[in-house]
Amino acid sequence: MAKDAHTDEPGHPIPAAVARARAAVRTVADVPAWSLSGSETREALVGIAQARAALDELEARLLSEGDTSGAFAEVGATSAAAWLAHATRMTRREARRRVALAGVLADLETTRESMSAGQMLADQAAEIGAAVSALPKQPEVRQRCEKELVRLAEHHDARELKILGRRVLEVVDPAAADAHEAALLEAEEKAAARATSFSMWDDGTGTVRGRFTLPALEGGMLRKALTAIAAPKHQRAVGQTYGRTRPSPERLGQAFAEYVTRYPADKLPHAGGINATVVVTMTLDTLEGGLGAATIDTGGRLSACAVRRLACEAGLVPMVLDGASQPVDVGRQQRFHTQAQRLALAVTQRHCQAPGCDVPAWLCHVHHDQPWHTGGHTNVRDARLYCPRHHTLVHREPPAPVPRR
């Protein structure tokens, strides 16, 4: 068998080089790592990253060539990604990512050479490919931008390159940068509008789950609204600081629930002749302290505790039903605390009235000291501010009267 000009070993040099690399790693499989010095450990880790980058480039080159030559089709594979996933037992998602990188490197020679030299990682190369593909279709401009991004990759990771890639045209061709960015943003906004979606479902355990996709603008507005509600401006409780500086997922979830609860019903579009309102039905005995459950018009059920808490600020409509549960008399909705009363409470009480709680007044609910349905009055003197958490606790275990602070 003839020897290749690039090596003394028979056969093609690429499989031979791969075999030598595998054999070299196997020679240290049992060598203890504790014997390395600190500098040797750091040097070895950097070398591994560089070797992995070079191997990723070689893999991408082989995938691209094999796809072109039909190397995968000749064994019945439907695609290069399908063959790679089957042959190496990697996930199809990962296989598709590697095949996509092969397509990127096929058109970016400078990036490919940098990877081959171990100077650029695969995720950096992918971001450079995405940035270049979004540029105007002018070969000279794209080549100059690619070289600039390869230079930046020496000091920036993939995430930073993604940001820099959006502005790279300002360095290479400032005159065209503004028009290009405007067109890019317009395209992104149109795509985001098409991708907008919302879905939710009841999991049958008293919890509603969901997922959504929003354009960046509306997503930012929602984030700011929830962060404002969940902001830990008043974290002290009995002289103790609790919670995190940044809102946790749990607190943001509670803020979202508060956001939904507090959205003004009179601002919603009308549906069926009335505002989009959740109707809760329960017996008078349950409202006055019984243990029964209430029914929501959406089909769900609520505990008596939850409904009594809602009744503090919701409208109540007395309704008389006959034996077949058909309404025979419907009363008028009673008005609860007005905006002026809320302002007065905010001035006089300033924060949640639970001992040790400093949640500000604008995040609190108004609670009747004596429930309205048992004869309590809707005024400032007989009202008390509670944060959502303590308001729930009050309805579970009503506290003994304490002086307002």
C-alpha cells in the first residue's frame, strides 16, 4: 500500500492523526492528576480547550465533505446529522448543531483557520457565523467583518461576540451601519410579533401552568412591572433581613399573581356585555366562616379562605337561587374602598400592619377589621392594610386586634 506524502504511516493522514490523538490520551488514563502542580493543571486545561477546538474544526470539515461526497447516504443515512447521532450516540439536537457549525465554517475561512489552530472555540465560531450571515451580501464587507470578529474573539467569549457582532459594521463600514441595524431590528420585531404566543393549562392539582413568547419590548415591560412588585425595598422583619437582593423565581411568580389580581377590571375589554370578570359562587354560610368550597365560573374550585380574602376588595353580588340552582333575584354589586380611602390608609398606616412587616402600602390589600358581609363598615377607621402573604394568613387565623403603627 502506498504511503501518503504527509506521513510515514499508511493510509490517509487524518484518520491516522485521530488515532494517535486517542492513543496519546489513553496513555495517561491511569496517571493521577494530584501529582500535577498548579501551573501544570492550568496549562493542561488550556491545552485541552485548544485541542478540543482543533478537533471540532476537523469534525466540521469532515462532516461538510462527507455530506458533499455522499459518504452518509451510501450507508442509508437520511442526513449527516442522523448518521452522526446514530454512530456516536449523541442527541440529534447536538448532532444538528455540529452539522450547522460545519456549514458555517465552510464559508468562513479565517474563522476555520483560527479554530484549527486552537485559538477559537466552537460556540465563538457559531456566533461569528450568525453575525456575518446577517450582514449585507457584499463579500468584501463580510470578509472584513469576519476578520474583525476573529480578532475580537481573542479577548471575548461567545456571549460577548454575539453583542459585538451586531455592531461590527460600525467599525468596518460606519456609513452603512445605521441603515443595516434599522433593517435588522425591523426584521427581528416582525419575527417576534409572528412568534408571540401564550398557552396555559390546569394541571389538576390546584396550579395553572403555562408558557409564553413575547416581543422584547413587551417582555421588558412585563419584567419591569413584576420586578417593581417583587422589589425587596422593605426586607426587614423584626430586625432581620431576609430574601435575596434580586427577585427569585418564586417571588416573581408571586408578583405575577399580584399583577393579575390588581389589574383594573374596568380597563379590560367587555365580553358578553360585562367586563372580563371571574365569577366566584359560594353559599353565605361558607362566606361567613364555614368550611365549604367555592366554584369559579371557569370550572375551578377555591377554598373558603381564599374567597374570603378576595371578598375584602372584590365586588359582592347577593343572588337568590331556587331549588334548581336558577337565579330568581340578583342584588346590586356593593362598592368597596374608594381611591381616596386607599390614599388615606396609605398616609395613616404606611405599610403592612402585620407585626414586623414593612411591605409598603401600595403593595397591600385593604382588609375590613369586621368583615363587610357580617356588618362591617367600609371606611378608613375600620380598615387595615395587609400584604398579600399576611392577608392570606389573617383569613386563616384572624389576629387579635393590635394598635395601628
